[in-house]
Amino acid sequence: MINDTQVLNNGYPMPKVGLGVYKMEDDEMETAVQTALEAGYRAFDTAYFYGNEQALGKALNNSDIAREDVFITSKLWNDYQGYDNTLEYFNKSLENLGLDYLDLYLIHWPCEKDGLYIESYKALEKLYNEGKIKAIGVCNFKPHHLETLMKETTIVPQINQIEVHPYFNQQDVQDYCDKHDITVTAWMPLMRNRGLLDDPVITKLAEQYDKTPAQIVLRWHLAHDRIIIPKSKTPSRIRENYDIFDFNLELTEIAEIDSLNRNARQGKDPDDVAIGDLK
């Protein structure tokens, strides 16, 4: 049974907390996945670009968790956008993972200048209608990308996975997604610990709740109905990042963390990313 889930706009349940495996080496995957499963995780977020789909698939296959009890996300890389390429590279991801369906498949970046994300998404719709993907969506899409996408396609994305943390809360994107019942997933939810976890507001709340600063930030995300996929290969941190379901922040405390926004984007601006830019 999948615990602590959020129901997406198509009725499909997705765990609120997943393990991100970006840049996780093959020899680290087995321990990370086993630790995560023991801690209660049932969702895992990878991508073709990460080069570790096979390692994740193997680690999950070595566990005793039934396929229907785990939620697996992967993503279409920029260089393979286009209708036919999308179908081809989806099948490669499926083969790498050793699965016969994905729970969620996402377009990794809009790459608007290249003009292929609409036809890529139409390929996702085909796979969704064939039952090969249970939910579909996008990553790093701003409201204007989503507006164009929804005018040209049939299925409203279930997910928009974006950079979000207290120093960069992307409120305009969150508001747009909330309005259209698109669930936001936060990547880099802890800002990769680039000073955020030392913020006095965060450390004060951590002391007050007898939690770590990371747990305070992750709980803040859940208060905004976001899915979170913190990445860690360290067993103690993997367990810590999941141990956030036994407390709630007060509305005033949520607002206090909201006020920390500095528009401090850490990753690329989606408007500036084109096919071939990121390696």
C-alpha cells in the first residue's frame, strides 16, 4: 500500500515524498533504495539524463516490494524531443528500468526555442491513452509554457516539476498550477543546502519542534500541497527526510517561511534552455 499520497487531477495517487536520484552513482543506488524503502518511501524520481535508470530498476527488482506499491518517475531528455523520438526514448527508459509501465513520465525542459515540446507531449498523451504511463506532465514549465501546451493538447498535465525552496518560491507558477489543478513537485526542495538551512527563521523553528532544519523546510513544502523529491545517498539523511509526518507548522510559521523568498534561482531559467545546452 502506498502511504501518504496526494491524488493527482486524473485520480491517480502519488506519494508526497519521493527519493530523487540525480547524480547517484550505480554503486550507491542499492543502499539508498533499500534504506528508502525501509524508511517508508514508495516513490523514486529518475531521468534518462541521469544515466542511472538501470541501477534504480535493478535495486527495486532486488527488493521485496510489489511493483504496484512503488511509484516510478522518469523524464524525456531535451535532445530527444519530437514525437517519434519521445516514443523511442520512453521505451528505452522503460527497458532500462525493467518495467512494463511508468507511473509518471515528464518532459524535462520546455526548450521553447526548438518548438518541439507540443509534439513531445502529444506522444506522452498517446502513451497515456495506451496505459503505458499512469500520469504525464512536465518539468520547468512557466505559466506561458503551460498556457501554450494546454491550448494545443488534450490532457492537462498532472505534474509540473520545478525548482522551489523558501528562497525561490515561484509563487506565480504555483498559483497558475493551483488554478488549473496541476500538482507541483519541488526539485531542489532544500536548495542543495546552499545556506538555506542556516537561516535563522528555519533554525528557530527546528529548535522549537525538535526537528532538523531540513525537516522544517520539507514540512513547509507539504503545507503548500507540493510533492517533494529530496535527493540523498546518505542513509541517515534519507531517513530524516521522510520523518516529517508527525508534526504540522502553524499558518503563521508557514507565512514566515514564505516571507524568506529572494527569487534566488539556483538552476537554469527555463526560458534560456534550448536543446543541446545542458550536458
